[in-house]
Amino acid sequence: MNASGTTGTIKHFCGNNQEAHRREVNAVVSERALRELYLKCFEIAVKEGNCRSIMTSYGPVNGIWTAGNYDLNTTVLRKEWGFSGIVMTDWWAGANTEGENCEMKNRAVMVMAQNDLFMVSTNAADMDQDNVKEALADGVITRAELQRNAVNILNFLLQSPAMLYQMDAISEE
């Protein structure tokens, strides 16, 4: 966040190397290349730039679409690097579990991976547009995972200049 309190969203996390067919192209990358080349700029943005929001890429990395990639979004980003902001999908992104096809409706795997926001929903009241309600009922995801994602969003909002101003934590100037 800069002196004016604004911040950008860092994107596209990660393996987004081309524009043509970027929703489908599987970035097959070794662990070493992933960490030394593809993830390094994001690590710097998190650790040194204090970025507060990250957008996942459309396509898969080693067969797992990034929107639902637990290893990238939780293990590396949040646990290893200490990222405490929000993670969001690119617009109308899909996700998969290992060995399955990518589907936009598969948002339960996004919840498990700590991808906090699905961009963009045309009707938030339509519970049939994704599999979250069904996955919760079936025990695939837990209420705690949903609450954790909500906490990530709320913490992000509580740090926003508008909220800090409302709480008299910063001046109008």
C-alpha cells in the first residue's frame, strides 16, 4: 500500500506465459523452475512490497488450475511467505481436483485452496451456480474453511483506507 492508502492486485499467479489459449495451457514446470523463475516476483511482491491482493491465473500449473491449487495458494503463498491478504480468481475462472477436468462450477476446491473471491458472480443469491452448498452438505468442505475465507476478506476490508477513516484511525487528508 502506498502513502495514499491505495494498492494494486498482483496478477496472474502463476504460470501465465501466453495470451493465446491461456485458459487451457498447462504450464508443466519443475519445482526448481517454479520457485526460481515463476514464483520469485510474487514472493518479492508479498514480502517486500506488502501486496494485499493477488489474482490467480486462468490455466493450470502441473495439471491443477491455479484457482483451486492448494499448494500455490495456501502452502506457498500463505504459509511459506506469510501472505495475509485476499486471493481472487480471474474473471469466470475454473478449477479442478487432480485428475479431473476443469469446471467453473467447481468452487469448493477454490474454497479449500484459500482462494477467497470468485470473480465474477452474476447472481450471488443463486446457490446452484456452483458446488459450494453441496460440498458443504457432503462434508467435502467445512464451515471453518468458509469462515477462514470470510476472515481473509474481512481483514482485507478492515485495512482499507475507507474503513480506517470510518474508524477514525486515519485523517481525511
